[in-house]
Amino acid sequence: MIRKLVRKVFSNKTLYYPGCLNRTMTTDINDNYMEMLKKLGVEFITIDELACAGHPALSAGYADEFEALREKNMDLLDRYGVSKIITACPGSLKVFRQDYRLEDKGIEVLHIYELLAKKIDRIKDKFKKGGAPRVTYHDSCVLGRHCGIYDAPRKLLLAAGYGLEEMPKKREQAECCGACGGVKANYPKVANDLAKQRLKQCKTEILVAGSPSCYLHLKENASDRQVMEVSHLIRDALA
């Protein structure tokens, strides 16, 4: 309680936390979101020494390693006076909210889709008018079933002018693409088969993934359609 009160009074920094994949592999997604935040006038800091949030370790059952990461990261959040986190990583969102329980400690945690959807009225006039193709959205297991975020990415795509098709199984019933939960690392053939099955269900030439891991995995297995992440489409739609 004391820590929460102190944070409320003295801490007011907003941290943008991209997640490990966006920081090291999908750097274009990271660049897209940082540019959007700047255009919206959102002031934020980044913390280079902030370690992995720990979702992979926790999912694999390494509780001690996860706890070490959590303690290190909590110390950094305290040191930098962070009161809000915006993340583009569904796994980080999940552990920050549910396992770090940051909101109980006075730190608000938002996924970038949630923030952009809340501010859509400030950017919708910047979108180009007409000409946007129809796309199919794939619900990430972590973003969807773990974190309950279904509407925000769809709202962004529609506001940007894209026609939206749905998978036969969507939202809570969406099928896993095989990217997460240790499937890709431990059972690569199963993971690839799941991705190919998901791709066959796509009704359009463009499949939009709701996480960097889904994006990379589906893109790796795609042969007859384009795979993109939400930020790619929002970036392309901005005038």
C-alpha cells in the first residue's frame, strides 16, 4: 500500500516496452509503434536494461528464473518512476498484469492496440480515404484468450479503412497458429502444420496477425498470401 501511494505521488513516467521480439527481430514493428506514439504526442521513456518480462520462462515452468526476472524488472520500474506501461508484446502484457500484478501496485498496463483504439478519434482523420483492401484478422492466443483483447485491433483496422473478414473460428474460439506456448520450439512440425492450417482458413490475400510471434511464424509458413502485423497496415493507411 505504501509503495502504491508513493508511486502515485512521485512517479509519472510512461514506459514504452516493445518486448523481446520487437526489440531484436521485428524491429520494423517496434519503429512503427514508436512513431505512432510520437505522432499522438504520447510522452514516453524506454529502458534498455529492462530484461525480458519472463513470459517464455514462466510458460516453460521455470518459476525461479521468472521470479529473478520479475525482481530485477520491478527494481528498474521503481528506479525510473514508472506509473504506466505501454507494450506491444502480448506475453509481456499478460505477465505484467496477471503475474507481476502491476496494477495492484499502482502501475497501469496497456497494450498498444488498446491505447491506439482509445485515441482513434485523434488519428482517424489522418487515414487515407478509399483503396484499402479487405483483410483477415488472426487472434493471438495470448492477446485474446489470456488478456481478453479482441475489439481494439479490429477497431483500428476498420478505422483505417480496411474491410475486415473473419476466420471461421475467431475470438475465444480462434485456433492457435503454433507460434507460442513452447510449441514452435519443441514441436516445430506440429507448429508448422498448425500455421498452414490457419493460413488455409484465411479468406483474403492479406492475413493480419495480432502479435509479433504469430506474425513471424505465419509469415514463415505462408506461400500464397501476405502476412502482416497490425502496425504495418496502420502505417500504410496514414496519409
